[in-house]
Amino acid sequence: MGDSRSSGDRHLFLVARKPRFGLPTACPSCLPVYLYLKLANADFSVEFDSSFPDSDHIPYVEYGESVALNNEKGGVIELLKEEAILDLNAKHTSLAIPDLVSTKAMVSSWLYEAILYELWIAIGGDVAHNIYFSDLPWPIGKILHWKKIYDVKKLLGVTKVNCEEREFEIYKKANEAYEALSLKLGDQVFFFDNRPTDVDALFLGHALFVLHALPEISELRSNLLKHDNLVKYAEHLKAELQLDSTPSSTQPSSSSKDASTPSAPRRKPSSGWGSKPNPKPKKEKTEEEKKFRRRAKYFLATQLVAVLVFLSLMGVAGDSEMDDEDAVDYDEE
């Protein structure tokens, strides 16, 4: 569909988060990178990593001896273009660069902030939990989830004082972006010259996540559904790129080898799976062993409580600090 530049016969490896909601990867940061590779007709395989659910270096692409990380130099797509590995924009002879840059900035900032707000603050935690933390033990997943909510609030500047104001601003910008993109797209297949660009990868990833991952109560989803051409655009390309199933080239990463994780292949039981060996007689635990196990449980419980108390105090301190800053700014004005 698209054209790659200088990629040659090099095979790429995309490391992303696991598939969910009928999408090849349910991570809103990973999906645009996956779509960029698909639109560029790149030769690539996908590996799923669930060991670092809160890491910002995922997604990343391995190519030869190099790695393009999500948290470096504007992200994976910009690095692939900079290193002349894949550049969807290179084949556009009449591409209006200022228009492209401004459209991409709108998608990368306004719509990205709206996704963060919806996923971590506005709606319940089930969607985020399924994407990032469902493979982790409950206490660890819960703690990381709370930490991520705290980080997102800090990133978006959301406090108890200004939460309604910030929500209005975020949704207002998202609606303005949808209206501008709807006018820009019209009845075209792609946003620029009827050929794919990185804008298509970014917005298509956003739209498919909003339509398929977010619940019906999502305000962002309701606003996107008001623009028929954007919805048709997303669903048409989803079918065109055959995104309804997990990629056939998907391989489990070394960090996801455990058979209990969704990214690991299920092993077929052997023909003798029904026959069980005779169980060995259980060894009776001594009183010292019982006492040691009880102490170990108490130790783990107290450590967990200490972590929870620390995180709660950190959240209260962070919110009060941000509230104080708002109050100071207000007084100064």
C-alpha cells in the first residue's frame, strides 16, 4: 500500500504490548507504529512484551544492530524516518509540508492528551488494566496502576481544583481536531494525495483504539462517532490491512515465555495427559517450618501495606502541592 525507503530486505522486529479488543495490539502508543509498518509494506514480525507494563520505551523496533525506542527523539516513527529505514512521506511529490506538520502536531498532542485522559482518569480502570497490568499479580498491578494515574494527572496538569476546567479544555481540543480532520479528509482514502503518510498511521491508531477499546460511555468515542467519514476511514483501512486477527508473524518475546500469559503459545497436551503419576506422600511440616511460613506471610503483608501507605501519602502530597501552586498563581494574578 505504501512505499518504504532504504529498507532493502532488512527484517524488522516490533516489540509491542499484547493484542486486545480485536486489535493487533491494544496499546495506544504501539498501535500507530504497527500501522505505520503495515502501511509501508514493511517486512516485520511482532513480539509481545508484558514484563514492563509501565515502561515508556515500548514500543520499539529492532533493525539490524540498532533499536528505535519510543522514548527517544520523538518516538519510533521519527527515528525510522531519520535513519532512512522507512519513510512514508518520501514518495509524495506534491506534499505540503507545513500542512502535514501542523496536522501531525494536532494528532500527536491534542488527541494524544485526550486518550491519556480517557484511559487513566475519565473512565473506569478495566480497560487500562486489561492492556497493561492483567498479567501481573494483583498487588503489583494495582500499585503500578495507581502510580500511572498519578503520573498522568501530573503530566496533564489535572488537580482537584482544576479538574473540570482541564476536562473541558481536553475535550474541546479533541473535538476541534476531529472537525479539522474530517474537513481535511473529505471523501479521500488518505489525508494527503490519497497516499498514506505518518499522519494516517497516527490518526488511524487513535481512531481504532477509541472505536474498539473504549466503552460506550466514553465521551471521546461519542464525539468521534459524529464524524461519519472518519469512522468509515478507520473501518475501511482496518479491513484493508486485515487487522481483525492477531498477526500471523507474531512471536512471543523472551520476557513472555510463561504459558499463562496471552502472548505465549498454548501447548497441545500430549496423548497421555489424562494419566497421572502416583502422588508422593506429603511430608509433614515441622512446627518451626509452620512458624517460619507464618512470619513470611506477615512480613509480605506488612511490606505491601507500607507500599500502599507510601503511595497514598505521595498522591496526597502531590495533589496538595499542585493545588498550592494553583492558589499562588491565582493570588499573583
